[in-house]
Amino acid sequence: MKVKDWAKGPPNPPLCFPGFSMTYLDNNATTPLDPRVLEVMLPFLSEKFGNPSSPHAAGRATRDAVETARAQTATLVGARPEEIVFTGCGTESINTAIRGALAAQPGKRHIITSSTEHSAVKNSCEQLAREGCEVTWLCVDASGRPNMDEFHAALRDDTALVSVVWANNETGVIFPIEEMARIANERRIVFHADAVQAAGKIAMDLARVPVHLLSISAHKFHGPKGVGALFVRSGLGLPPLLLGGGQEHGRRSGTENVPGIVGMGRAAALAQAAIAGDMPRVAQLRDGFEHGVRARFPGVRFHGDTADRLPNTSNFALPDFAATDVLAALDRSGVCCSIGSACASGSPHASHVLRAMNVDDEEAKRSLRFSFSRMNTARDAEHALSALDGVARRLGGDD
Ligand code: PLP
């Protein structure tokens, strides 16, 4: 089957690539590329190879495509095209935002973040603490929401930056970003939101939400890997992380990853439509799956605020079984899920996110994350449930 055939009308259900036979429920780690995204990328991997900085026809063709993608990406988050800087990934956007905000305010060395951040923010802040900055790590409650009293109390005249996750990658818990950004704005403090998981799953309107900086990544919403974007609000001076040829108006040097950027733009446009179109169905799938898990495992413990949560994410501890054993057994049954974040899956430590939510070490080590996408179907949820039945029988020694 040619790419064109997949793109014409996705096999319904499921929308996926020929030969893809797994039940993939690890979409917070990464999502499959939408075939319609691949289709728009392919010419930029072959005949449309010009450098967007070149002042000739080949360069103009790719420059126009980059600018179209910039407008599409801006629309996904409710920004203006000139506020979007393309980067190499979410991690680069985050590092640019955090390092840049500090470099722009040399007299201020205090950062506020939360204790449930992705390692891109967590490790950046830990490194800055080693370099002499002071970091306040906001606590969260048992449902994963930040303590707002602590947040108010943490704001200081020498606070350079607040950087918090919009939606948590392990639990899906959504932070009150609009409220937090308003509070930071009242104190004239720069606010960065890590929206890598939120973008494409929930509606976002930066015309209304007063964040100064926001990081997103294409591979989390059925775009390609190796391309991200940083929103920089108009008027904010942000020194670049990468110096060189001055691309992206001097905000991120390096010849643009044109196929990736074009793919990100198309993925953003599709994700924008899917927020209202597909996400309610994804939430139903996730909720039905959780219902099935609850019925099978009465002692199960779900983690995270169920009211303010991404529509696709489920995190829970099964009674009795170590998550590493369940993960491996599910993998053998063709079901992909994860233990905490993909980056931490090899770590022997219990998830810092769950530990911050007061989940004890032993329960945290029994915890699994299942994350759905619009490419999943009811069949995937059913397969995962029957695989869990089998795993419980095997690990429980019933057969
Ligand atoms: N922030 C969050 C919340 C994430 O979930 C991830 C990836 O898992 C990142 C940042 C890093 O994004 P990237 O993989 O594009 O570097």
C-alpha cells in the first residue's frame, strides 16, 4: 500500500500503518506518525531540498513551507506565527526557555518549579541549582495539583522564572496554568509552561492565557520526532541557546529541519481538529478501560485528579504485582504501556511524580501508565484488558 492510499481515507478503524500489529497504549512516550503527515513531509525529503535561507526558487519553496507550518503551529496554541520558534525537540525548547529567561535577567537567580516536572525541566533546574541558582520546588497534593498557597508565598522580587508543566506526562494531571500565569504576571515574573503533553490533547489559547514561554513537541501529537517549538510572547527578549547562522530571526540558529517542520505544521492542524473531534472518544476509551480494570482488580489504586486530567492518560497501581513484571508480560502479549515516563523506564527508582503525590515507594513500583490516542480503538482497550487478565493469572500462579 502506498502512502497516498493510507492518507486517502484512513482504514477505519484503526488508522495505522500496514504491518503494525501491536496494541500501542504508550502514546505519552510518543505517537505513531499520522500517514497524512508523512505524505506532506515526503517531498521535502526528496525534490524539495532547498535551504530556506537561500534567495532562489529552491530556497523560496522551502521557506514558504516553513512559514505555512509556523502559522499552523501557532494556531494550535492560539499564538501569532511570529511568536513560534522551531527547535529540535521539546527538551531543547525547555532548555532555551529556562536558560534564556535567566540569561535575560542577570540580577535574578531564583526559579520556581514543581516537584512533578518532566526530567527536561527537573534536570535543568537541578543543574542551575548546582550553578548557584535557588530553586523552589512546589509540593503537590495527593491528586497531583500544586499547592497554590505555597506558590503565592514562593514568589519573590528576585524570581527570574516560574516553569511548570501544563499537563503531567505520567498522570495526565492538568495544572491551573491560567491562574498561575496571571499570578506570576501580577509580579512581573516570566512564566514558562511545559505543554509538551498538553498540546494537541486539550484546547489552548495563548491570546487569553498570559504565559510568556511555552514548549511543545511534534512527536506527541502524531508528528515526526526531532522537531519542537517554543512560543516566545511578542516583546520578550530571550537570548538564544544555539548561536550560528541566525535562523529563526536569530532565536535558534541551525539550518531548519524542513521535513520535520512541515510535518509538525500538518500534525498541528490535524491535532487542532481532533481536540473537539476525537478527544471525547479517546476519553471514553480511557474511561471504559479504567472501568474494566476496576472490575477485574478491586484493590487497584488510580493516581491523579480525575476531574482535571488529560483525556488520554491512565495511571494506576495493580495490587500484588510489580509493574516491571506486568510491563514485560504485557509486552509479550503485544500490548505496549509504560512505567512512569519513557525516559525513566530503565530507572530502578520509584517515580518522583508519584512519590511527590504521597504514593509510597512500594505502590509507586506497582504503577503503570496507559496512554491512548485518536488512533486507538475499542478493540485496543479490550485487548489490553484481556492481556491484563492473562498476566494476572500467570503472575498470580493460576496457570
Ligand atoms: N516535557 C514533557 C511533559 C514530556 O512528556 C516530554 C517527553 O516525554 C518532554 C518534555 C520532552 O520532549 P521531547 O521528547 O520532544 O524532548
